[in-house]
Amino acid sequence: YSPIKELMLEEIWYIINALPSPWEYDNSKLFKIYTNASADDYECPTVVTDKSHSSCGQSRFGCWTCTVVKEDKSMTALVKNGEGWLTPLLNYRDSLVKERNVSENRMATRRNGQPAVTEDGHKQGNYAPQYRATKLRELLELQKEIQKKDPLVELIKNQELIAIQVYWYRDGIFDFKVGEIYAKIFGRDIETENSNIESAIEKQLLKDACRQEPND
């Protein structure tokens, strides 16, 4: 606990709540998000502008799929405080934590070809192709459901989907196609001007590699 840090935090929230936003946004919405995201074990002891404004700066915001911490307390707190639409996202994020070290979800080798199996037979290599395809499908299904209520919510961009396919090709994964998974869920092809270009580049790289190593 640092009194200086607490004082600085109080001053920041005082400015946010007391002064109008230069871009004319309602700062009370920002304050509400941080307040609702404060977990039960975080205290909000200071007064900012009045008794209804407590300084809640312990909330953590970042990539919603981050698994650096075992439990995302901020997202959990938001769900408990009325943001129920985040529940499926929290469940997906928690599944990444729960499943990431499961042997069946991993390969027996790393990307550089090194063996990645422990003495007791537990695999620790790259994620297996089947598991990658499964998590991508779950993510896209989640996006489809959320977009029924808010079409503007985008959990993964088309450019990111193309990048995933690029990595799948480079890892020798040809049994699963990102475009096919997407089309099956949304009933349309991925809309992007760069998809054919990226595909052409990958095909050329594969051709060049196979000239050098015909067995591959």
C-alpha cells in the first residue's frame, strides 16, 4: 500500500469526474466501468468528488483473452455488476486457461522440430490442429451470437483470420481451412481484398520449399 500512489489516484479521478471531457464524452461512464470492474477484494476507500464517487483504480484492462493471470477478476466483477453479455466471453477466456496444458491439445514437437514430451508422456508442443480449429470455431460462434444484439462488436478481424490461415499453412496444417470454418458459421466468405494476395504468397513459398525438399 502506498499513500502517495493512493493520493495520485484520487487526484486523477477527481479531474476525470469534476472537469468536462475535451472531446465532450461523458466521463461518468468511464468511472462506472472502472467501479464495476473492481473485484470484491479491492478496496475503494477514497472520496473523489462526493460520497458516491470512490476511487477504484485497481481494475485491470487489456486483452480479454489474456491468460497471464489465472482469473480475470475485472471481467468477473463486470459480469457480477450487470454486464451479463460478457459472460460468454469470460467462459471462453477461462476455457483457454483450463485447456492450454492438456496433453491432447498439444503436439509432440515444437515449431522448430524439437521434441516436446515429458518423461511421463505429457505433450507440450504447439497446439494441435484439431484444437486450433475448435477454438477458432467457438470464437466465431461466440461473435455471431453477440452480433445479434450488437452488430458492431467484432471479436476477431478478417485480417486476423487471414493471418491465422497463414500460420496454419506454415505449420503444415491443411486439413482445416479458416475460410471454410467461417463460411459454415456465417454463411458467407471472409470479405477482404488481401485474401487472394496472401494465399498466392503462401502457395509460392510452399512451391519454393518443395523444390528444395521434394519429400516434403
